[in-house]
Amino acid sequence: MNIHEYQTKELFRHYDIPVPEGRVVHADAAAAAVAEEMNGERWVIKAQIHAGGRGKGGGVKIAESVEQAQELADELIGMRLVTPQTGPEGRLVQRVLVEQAQEIRQEYYLGLVIDRNSQRITLIASASGGMEIEEVARRDPNAVVREAVDPAVGLLDFQCRKVASRIGLTGKLMPQAVKIMKRLYRCFRDKDALLAEVNPLAVVADDRLMALDAKMSFDSNALFRHPDITDLRDFDEEDAKEVEASGHGLNYIALDGDVGCIVNGAGLAMATMDVITLCGGRPANFLDVGGGASPEKIANAFRIVLEDPNVKVILLNIFAGINRCDWVAEGIVQAIRDQHIEVPVVVRLAGTNVEEGRRILEGSGLDYIKAERLDDAAQKAVAAIGEVSA
Ligand code: GDP
Ligand code: MN
């Protein structure tokens, strides 16, 4: 789960990681008043969306007066901001962070990730922070310093000093860098994070190090023990259908094809998507209904898949082990009856109670396309689209 920059900075304050003074402004609040409240002559107005590259996309602006702070905030709030990370449709900006602007002398990159090879939280740092870090990492991987943390002892001072000195954070900056690294690590561990990123970590006036940008994401499987983090979830930043599906216990990921898929088990769902592709079709989604799916859950799966206007056919592929084909069949009947489904529905059932399931479907008198095997089902689904559009 991702959170906004302003929320991450609030968390940083609790861990004594230095961040600029600032406040978030929603559509209805006055940016001018917020800017006036803070001392300073210049302010940074920053669009709050769950995507980076805002600087490049025009989502980070400097205001020279409180009036201009208001103008820039008004301009950003309500716009769809397109950055290299949002895709062409961009993201709606619903709030901005108004901060005291800092005079930047140097920009560094500091991050913590979980390195899957070493299976350790790993500190990543670079002297080339700022907006070009991805480019730097590609062009010159040696410019990026890595230091794995032994979980038994945690991040140690000597490791921080080593990393700091290798990226040129020496002299007065070294002890500040060590503190920031250790505090960031503590925050990361305490909150079961997957990623923490400070880019830029900047040297500002009076040789102070400060986190000017802040990003964190958290392990969704650990959220049950972090109600404070769970509260920060912003559903507006997530795919509405995926949110709704997870509320029904369905694992749904939207894709851009036109064959709607309803499958049990992640492995079978992946295999189904592969076979659809092999047959010349394109899956509209990944959807795993899980085990022991009730008729209602199956009907909900139909509803969610059909909310995607691109779906031209539905392929339901259930290989029932823990599931029961009779329940699945009841769900299909409910869906076709109640949801006025206009697209063809291809059904492949196998496994537990399959005879009973087939009987329910046949007895319903409803219109659907029967398939025996997966390849057969995928071919029929792709062919059905051809017939619909012909
Ligand atoms: P990102 O592009 O989404 O990563 O957004 P950032 O928060 O990193 O902002 C982009 C860039 O804006 C930074 O790399 C800085 O160069 C610049 N910036 C951010 N805050 C300040 C500030 O207080 N003063 C100045 N002069 N520049 C800033
Ligand atoms: Mn940044």
C-alpha cells in the first residue's frame, strides 16, 4: 500500500527525520493562509498523487508570494497531472502540499528496499539524487551504493558511515546522514515497509540535510498490525474495481483486453490468460475467486468483470477442488438471470460436483457456451468475439 508524500513526511517527523515545514491543502482550504502562517519568502506547492516524476510533469512549483501560492494551488488542484509514472491518462490532483521552500545546494538519493536476492533490507544511496536518478542508475550502476542489513543486528553506524562517505556526505554532513539513515531504517522496520525513498535528500542552508521528498509503501499483509498506516489508505488512488473486488474477497486486476476471465486459483488464472493469448485473444482482467466460492461470490465476480466496458465475452474456468461446481453453477445462473448479461458466456467446469453443476446449468434454460477443456474454452471465447463484432 502506498501513501502520499505529506503523510510520509508526517511519519518522518515522528522519527525525527528532518523535513521542511509544510501543510497539506485540500480543495476547500486556502493555500495563501497556510503559506502566510509559515515564515519564509518562497513556498513549494506540490501535487499529492501516488506517482513520482511530478517535478518533470509540472506538479512541483515554486511560489514567490502568498498570492502566487494560492494561484498555483488552484491551478494544481483539480487537474489531471501526467508524469512519466502515471500513464497518459494522468492522475487527478485532490490536494497539494504547501511547504517552505529550501535553497538546495546538493541533492542526494537515499532509499531502503527489500532485496529479494539477499533477502535483506538494503540501503541504497547515490550522490546523483534529484529527478534523474532512474537515468543515473541505468547509465552508471556504480554510481549507486548498496549496503545490506543483517536483520539480527540491524543497520549499524559503521555501515551508515561507509555509505555516507562513498556518496560524499562527509565532514559536518556525515553525522546527520548517519542519524537519518538509522531513523529511516527504524521507521521502515517498525511499520513493515516495502520501500522508503528520500529523493532528494538535500543539503540546504546552514549545511543541514533534509528530506525534501518522501515516499513509502507498506506490506499489505502486515497492515493488520498497523492501524495508523491503514488509516492513510487513499482509495481514490486505487482502481475502483480492484477495491470493490477485494471487498468481496475476490482477487481482481484490471488489464486492457476484451476477454473477461473468472477463474479459481492464481495459477489457473495465469494459465487461462496464457491460453487466451495463445488463441489470439487478450484478457480483460485477472480474476481469482479463491476456494469455496459461494453463488453470491460468483455472481459478484460477473458484475465486477462486466463493469469494464471493453469486455466482449466472459470465460469462466473453474477446476473445483475446494470449490463446488454446483455452487458455481448457481452463481452463473444468478448472474445471467439478474444482470442482463449481453455478452456471450463460455463455461468450463471440472472437478467437485461437476455433474450437479452441469445439471443446474442445463436445467436453467439459459444461454451459454459449453466447453470441456481449457483450450476448447479459450478458442470458443475468442471465436465468440469474432462473431459479435462481425
Ligand atoms: P518528484 O519529481 O515527484 O520526485 O518530486 P520532488 O518532491 O522530488 O520534487 C521535484 C524537484 O523539485 C526536486 O528534485 C527538487 O529539485 C525540486 N524541489 C523540491 N522541493 C524544493 C524546494 O524546497 N526548493 C527548491 N528550490 N526546489 C525544490
Ligand atoms: Mn522526488
